Amino acid sequence: MTVGSTTLTGAGSRNVFMIKLDSSGSPTWATSFGGESIDEGLGIAVDASGSSYTTGYFRGSMTVGSTNLMTAGGTDVFMIKLDSSGSPMWATSFGGDDSDLGQGIAVDASGSSYTTGYFQGSMTVGSTNLTAAGDTDVFMIKLDSSGSPTWATSFGGDSDSFVEGQGIAVDASGSSYTTGYFQGSMTVGSTNLTAAGSQDVFMIKLDSSGSPTWATSFGGDDSDLGLGIAVDASGSSYTTGYFRGSMTVGSTNLTAAGSRNVFMIKLDSSGSPTWATSFGGDSSVEGQGIAVDASGSSYTTGFFQGSMTVGSTNLTAAGNTDVFMIKLDSSGSPTWATSFGGDSDSFVEGQGIAVDASGSSYTTGYFQGSMTVGSTNLTAAGNRDVFMIKLDS
């Protein structure tokens, strides 16, 4: 993989990479980490000092600077911190006798980092031993600024249940929020959740010590997946993902226009719905990541097939799938929506999104074939290439 003047070479079949671009979109640094097998980075966060944090999973072994990580089981979770120049500060891993995956990461003002994902069987985090109640359980972990565990907890259901954490966020008080999806049932503290369909969205808030504050779920008669989460300064939380058929959020009933629709939900600080909305078209629309700015406007990205309607804006995919970016105001009404794609054979998928203090939004994902963004034409060098896009306010 080539990033500016830096060429990265994978040690195994897949390696983790991390890239920093300056404000004009030019590479500042790029680095990669891996071992003899599969290593995938799935979430990223950055703190006020410019240090970056990533999580994901690996098989076998993985080398990060002078640190060698070894899996305890099939796959283990890793967490890495780099300084502002892209050099490793610490790297650690957690796992057990089966498959353990880190999916999302967040960082607070003190440099503590939080991750979520899912695990099977058992998982050891420092002196804490977690045991899955179902086939898979969601975990949430907090590390201090030096990469040592502060707390770790997990939630699951009955022996046949599947619970997977997909995204995590943290507020100024150190409370952490996660979303994902579950099948069957799920217990979070004293709250028992039961899926209405084959899979339901869950949202959980933990206090700064890792104890549940609230937990809630939303779903309908089919599959409903939470994939991204964000939190604002007031403690309101926002999630996105996709659903099939219908989905109920408080008093709001959402109905998919096509096979899948993207949803966006806002909860107040107590976990009660403030608003919920969805967008779709004649085929599949999936939300993958969400962000929120200081004014309470929310931004999401993902991908769609065919066509997609967002308020008065009609988007049409140029390729097999196009990336979309949507901004909603604080009441959940569309401010703008746009999409980017390539030729008829191309695949373009948005996976993550962020927003800065000026209201500029940034998204990343991957594409096959070609992709046009404004006057810029991108062509994939290989089977899939990474893209990064910045939009003004």
C-alpha cells in the first residue's frame, strides 16, 4: 500500500494501517502493524494532543514497535496508541480460548481509551475474567492513559443468544455508550431486553466506573442493526445502522422503503427517544458511522444501491453501491445529503465519519474500480482502495 511517499508492506495476509492527513488532505504519516496471519483495524479515535488510538483483532502474533502480541485463542482484541508523529506509545491485547473482536474505540479528555466488540467463551482483561452467557457477548473495556485496564464488563443473554457491540462513545464525565445488535435476549444490570425480531438494536450507557446507567433496545419484525454511536455535550446519544421491514423507536414507527433503510436515532441523557428517522429507496441503504457537532447536528455515512431519498434530495447511485453523507439538524430534519460513486461496475462504501469544530465532515471507506468526488477522479490501484473525503459545512 502506498501513502504519499510511504510504502507499507504487509507481514501477513492482512495488516492494520493508520494514516494521518494534514488539513489540506496531504499525508503527514502512515504506518502499519501485523504478523504472520490476519490483523484488521476496525475503529479509530484521536485525543487533544494528536495521539491516535485504534482497535480491531488479530490472529497468531502481531508486532507493534517493540511490543509483540500473541493471541490466547482464535482471534484476540488489540488496542494501540500512537503519538502525534505516528510512533507507538503502547499496544496491548485481550482474549481467551475462542474469537474476540474489537469493533469501536473512543478516548476521553484524560487519555483513557474505551473499546467495545464481542467475544465467545471466555476473555481475560487484566485481572478480570469475562464469561459469555450466550454464543457471543458484548464487552466494554476502559484503559488508563498508559494502556492498563481500569475496568472491563460484558453483557449477554441466554445460551442461544448473539450480542455484538459495534460502536462506542464517551462523554465529558467519563460515561461510555455503546450500540450494536442482539438476537434472543440480553441482560444489562437489572434491565432485561428481548428482541422483537431476528435482531434488534441495543444502546447502553455505563457510568465512569463501568456500571450500567441505562439500557434500551429498538426493533421490529426483521433484522435491525446498530453500527455507529456518538454523544453530545448534554449527554444525548445518537446511533445509526440499518433495518428491514419495520422498526419501532418509542412512539415512532419506521417502515423501510426498500430491502434495507438507514436509521438515525437520538436519545436524551436518560435514554429516552428524542427523535428517530429513516431514509431509503428502491433497494439497500446501510448506515455505518455517525458523528455529532457542538450544535447537535448529526452526520452519518454508509452506502446505498439504486436510489435514495433524504428529505427533498433524491440520490441515484452511479455504480453498484455509492457512498452517502447526510447532515441532520438538532431536531432530526435533513440539512443536506450527498453521494459519490464511480462507473456502473464500481463499489463505493462509507464506513466511518467525523466532524470538526467548523462543521466540516470527514468520511472514510473503500472503493473498487473508480470514484468521482467533485472534480477529483479516483481509480483503485488494487481490488479495493481506501478513500478519505472532506466536505465543508
